[in-house]
Amino acid sequence: MSAETQSSAPKFRIGQLIYDTRYRAKTIQVIAGFIILSSIWWLGANIAGNLSALGKDFNLAFLSNPAGYDINQKLIEYDSKMSHGRAALVGIMNTLLVSVLGCIAATFIGVFVGVLRLSDNWVINRLAAVYVEAFRSVPLLLWIVFIFAILSEALPQPRDFRGEDATASMQLFDSVAITARGAYVPRVAFTNSISGNEVVAVKDGIVEVASGGADWALIFAALLMGSTTAYWLKRRADRMQSQTGQRPLTLPLQIMVVVVPTALILWFLGATMVQPYLKGFNFAEGTFIRKSLLALWLALSLYTGAFIAEIVRGGIMSVDNGQREAALALGLRPDKVMRLIILPQAMRVIIPPLISNYLSLAKNSSLALAVGYMDVRATLGGITINQTGRELEAMLLLGLFYLVLSLLIASVINFYDRSKQIQER
Amino acid sequence: MTVPNKPAFVRTEILPAKAPPVRATGITLWVRKNLLSSWLNVILTSLVLYALIRITYGLWPWLANGVWEADSLAHCREILAASGLGPTDGACFAVINDRWHQLLFGFYPSELYWRPILAMILFLGGLAPILFFSLPRSLLTFSCLAPFACFWLLWGGSAWVPLAAIGGLVIAGLAIRVLSKWLSSTLAVCGGIAIGLIFYLIGFSSFVSFAEGIFPLSIQQVASREFGGFMLAATIGLSAIVLSLPLGILLALARQSDLPLIKWCAIVFIEVVRGVPLIVWLFTAQLLLNYFLPPGTSFDLTLRVIIMVTLFAAAYIAEVIRGGLAALPKGQYEGADSLGLSYWQATRMIILPQALKISIPAIVNEFIGLFKDTTLVVFIGLLDPIGVARAIQATPEWNGIYWELFTFIGLLFFVVCYAMARYSLHLENKLRRGHN
């Protein structure tokens, strides 16, 4: 029978589109493609119809119109005469600022608590568990609102710092003032700035100090070069150790290449510390960290820290106990066992979920809305929409920003996964 | 003379073991081992205990002096002043006593509170056979019907609406069964879905009004805007999780599919939804959904939020189920193929039952996250617990109250989420141990 069908030229029948596995995949995809395209067409037609019914069009030109609103925290130059696009950029910088600060703090908290959670001290162990469960089981929004309220209620007003019988005082040798409005911390200024001068009042009369982007870029470049050289020194030491068994002097050299050029540049620029001081009913000078940023930062890092603590604990526990025993049997000291045997293996388990927690922290920073922090949702997705009525375009751009951010972070995870995968067979 | 070799005394029985020293037993041992094992631990323990005592000492009066019976914050403070205390020396828990029903049910009519409570009981009853594998499998039928009953109890109206919805599903199921006698399974599934859709689009409303005319089965209708408090959070969270499960399963299967077009569509949907924060999606539901629908359609904000949260949850659930699918040994897929099962048969009978079972702990974790995220709906004007708390703060009687309300809400969330997390952990351990 089979010989017969093979010899006669196969005739294509319509039924083969469904029953023949060679064609079926294509048939299904064509149908699916048709359905998807027609629903996209339907959505597009709806949007076009609705837009024309409202007398609007799809136009991104509003981004270059003057924004007309102020933003209370700006990392780049901005005033209300600048464009909506610039305002969105300020918002993006603010989102990134709180995300990066949050990721750093959350990592410290998470690693610290994760290690405490493995402590053999019962009280410490339980305390860490209570922290983790409390933060994981209560919504982040509630924590943000709660921490904001604690900051508002428990901290002194700037006026409490005044007078002979002041009820509050500054911390850290009178350099940091933590008030109910936010924290005032010292800032670095340059008397010999390469980017022009800015007159700044300091406590003892008027002193000419300034700080500019070019100065910071110079310092950053010095740090970057120093750390690259330090990394190269380490690689060289590793190579020589594996060849000769002798490790050359490294650590002092590394410290030197990082510290010396940076210190020289700081000295050349005439870096000085400008401390905040009480002026009238408020503090002046220094850097002002708003209460909204402080509350959001604290809440985000405490909340994400609880998740990271569980990841760290799980990662360390995932390393087989035999590894530790074998390392001890080889005569390694406990700190080296941790550093050379346990951590490198635990890291492979810890890093991917750690990064995806960074991602959720960045997305959760949109809860800034609860405390009035001016992130990108508040500028582009908030005031700009209210002023221009361009909700479709603005929401699309806002979504696109978050999407690009998450795809970037996701690609970091994928890259790490691929590079650290255990090579099997 | 005695025999020199013979010892003077020979013990013939073994001595009973001596009691261990006091420091090596009971509570002393425990304290030494767990609290004071090294100098560092001694210092840490005493520091922590000192801090705990300080905190308790600071908070205790506030809790102990709490006033539970009062009409307003001013009244509370009068009572505190009467016992010689300042306005902030004691908590005013009277607000919870006075407004707990709003925190739990929002503005749902108070004579109908039995309905959400009954719905919750029904839902938990339906959940039991899914969560506890030892219960008889026949109870799963009840699990399938419970969501419809809950819908009817919460929103009210005619009982024929959920009955017709069940009817549509039954028709689609029957159609698949009948069609698969003549057609391939893929075609039969498509045909069944098409017949079901035709019923929903054409026959649904006429069937409901017809049946209602013959045999009225209506209870009082409650509008969604009267939903609030924890009931709203639970309604949004639970409907989203129930509705997103089938969608999530389909998305996960699509993402694993061999057909590139379907696979890429699933990937794009999942990544776009997961890449953007929920709050942006909620604002989209509030501001933009009207753009995507035919001109003139507009529907309830709660319903929009449920749809949006469902789509959001589906993307996350799909990733969880994809993990379950990937965790199945390859032999299961190959075994199903070698038995000659079609794709849908293999998926339904071999792959999904196993993949879903190992994904349940992760699904529960997703649900915890989703339930916590329902608090975000306050930003688009729905009265979730935080929204209700703000509404209560805005009333003249309770203006200025803060900590008591938020502590109460936080505690309730904690109890619910912590219980679920423990369950998920328990299940994870059980699944890891046995192969049942």
C-alpha cells in the first residue's frame, strides 16, 4: 500500500492542511496571525476613532513645549520654563536615583539579615525572622505610608534646633541635621573648580566655592582608572601566584593607585566640605535630602532587604555541607572556607534572583506617588498629562521607559546565567 | 588467707546512669547553647534584649492605656485626660471598634454582610480540594462551581447570569467532546470555543431574560462602587487569580510552543506586562481603556481594575507555570508522544496535572504578592483598606487618627499573607519529600 502511494504523484488535498503535520503548524500560525492582526487592527481603529471623536491626534511634539511646573528635586538643571521632555528626564533621574540608592541599601540590609538568620544565637535568629516576615507579609504601600508618618511625627522641626534651649541637635560633629522636613548633610564644594565659580554663603561670612559636573567627572575618571589598574594588578598577582607559587605585594599597591590620584585631584580642585547650618527658621547650605526621598528610600530598601535576606539565606544553605567539611578537612580556616568555597557557590544561586529583586525595586519606586516624590511617573505620567491632556502618548512613553529598564536588567541576568552555568556534558 | 587473685568485690549489675550536670540539661543547656555560646553572642544577646525591653517599655503604656469605647477622637482624649493622661499617652482603638465594618466591607449594605461572608466560606471550601491533596477528587466539581456562586452572592442580581455562564462552558465542553469524534483535537477545541463564544454573544442575554421571566431568581443588586476595605482587596485579588490561571496556563503553553508566531506573541505579551509596574497598568485602566474600546462603551472602574489585574497576574502566573513545565523530566513528554497521544491529550492528561501540582507553592506566592498589590488601587480612587482608612481620617469624628488604623490594617494583611506563606512553605516541603 505504501509503495503504491509513494509511486503515484501525491495529490494535495485541502484536508492535509489540518491532518498533515507538515502543513498543520503553518495553518495554525496563519490563522493565529490573522486573528492577531485583525485584533490589532480593531484596537488601532478604536484608538483612531476615539481620538478623532475627542478632537485629538497622536503627536509627541508636546515634549518640547514649556512644562510650566516646578520640580522640587532635580539632579540636572531644570526650571519651569524648560520643556516637558526635560521634566520627564528629571523624573527619570529621580527614579534612577532612588532605585540605585535603594538597591545598595537593600543589598547591605539583605546580606546582613540573611547571615543573622543563619546565626546560632536564638534571639538574633528570631529577630531576623520577625523582620523578614513582617516586611514580606505587609504591603509595601503600607510601609511607605507608615515610615513617612514616623519621619513626620518623630523627627524635630528645624525650629527645634534654634536658641539656647534647643530641643534637638545636629549629629556627627554638627555636620548632619535630621529634621521632619528631611536630612541636611554636608556637601563637597571646590574652591578651584574647573567649571566656573558659584558664590556660596558659608557660616563664617562669604567664601567663594563652587561645584560642577566637570569636577565630578574628573574625580570619577580618576577613580575608574585607579580601580582598573587595581584590577589589573590583581590579575597579574593571580597569574604570578599560579606560575611561581609566590604572590607579589598587591594590596598596598592597589590602595595606592586608587587613593593617590584621587587625592591629588581633590587637592588640586581645592575640595572643601560645606556643612549645613541654621539660618533663620531653616537650615541652609549642604545637600538637602527631602523627607519623601528618605521615606521612600528607607521603605524600599527595608522591604526589598527582607526578600534579599531570604535569597541570601537560601543561597548559603544550598551549598552542600560536604563542601564545607571537605574544605575544613583540607585545613582551610573558617573565614577562607566561607570566602573561597561557600560564597562562590552560593553566589551562583543568589545573583539571578537578587537582580530580579533589584528590578522589582525599580518598578516599586513608582509608589513614590504615596509620598509625593517627583519620580518619572509624577512628572511625565502625572503633571505633564494633566497639563497637556496627552495621556495616550505620555503613558506610552512611561511604559516604554520601565520596559527598557526591565529588559536591560533582565539581559544582565541572562548574561550572568550563561556565564556561570555549570558546564554539564 | 584469702585467694590472692580473687577481687574483694565484684559488681554484678550495671550502675544507673548519673543525671547529667545542671548546666548540660534543660533550659540551662538551651540558654548556654543558643544565647551565650561565645563572648560575641553574649554581647549580641544582651544588646538585643536591652533594645527589646526599651521598645516594649516605650510602647506598652500606649497599648495598655488604649481606649476601646469612644465616639470620636476628642472623646477618646477626654477619657484619657480623665485618667490623668496626655492625648498621646494612650492609643484610641475605639476607631477600630467604631469602624471595623467599613475597614472590612467598605460601604457594602450592612444588612447584606452575610453575602460576602458566605461567598468567602464558599470560596475557601472550593479551594480546599485544590490545596489539600488528601480530600476526595470529586470535590473539584464544587471548586469549579464556587466562583460562580461567589460572583452571584457579591454582586447580586439574577442567579440566571452565573447559571447561564456555567451553561455556556458546559455547551462548549460538550461541543468539544462531540466534535472530537469527527475532527482532530485542535479543530475540536477551536470549534467548541467558537460555539461557546456564539452562545455568550448571541444567546446569553436573551436566555437570562427568558429564564428570569419564567422563574425569577433574583437577590438585591449591589453596585461595585459600594465594595471596599478588605472585601474589595479580596474580591480583586481572588477574581484576578482565578481568572488569570486559565489565561496563564495558555500563555505558558504558548511560550513553550514549537510554532514561532505563537511563541513570540506570548513572549512579547509576558515581557511587556511584567516589565511595567502595576501602578502604570492601573492608570492605563483608568485613563486609557476607553481609547481601546469601541467609542461609546464605558464600564465600571472596579471591573476595569479586575481585568487589568487579571492580565497582569496572568503574565506572572505564566512564568511560574513555565517553570513547572520546564521542571518536568523530558521522559514525560516523550512517553506521552510514544503512547500516540495528541498534543492536547498529552497536555491535559500527562503534562499539566504534574506541572500544575509542582507550581502550586509558587502560585500561592504570586497570589500573596498580588493580594498585597491590591492596595495600589487606592491611587485610582477605589476604597481599598488604605482608601477606607483615609476616608475615616477625613471624617470630623476621627480627624487626626493615624497609627491605630494603619496598625490594624497592617496586622490583618500580616495574618493573611503570613498564613499563606506558611502554607506554601509546607506544601513545598511536602512536594520535595514525596512523589505522590
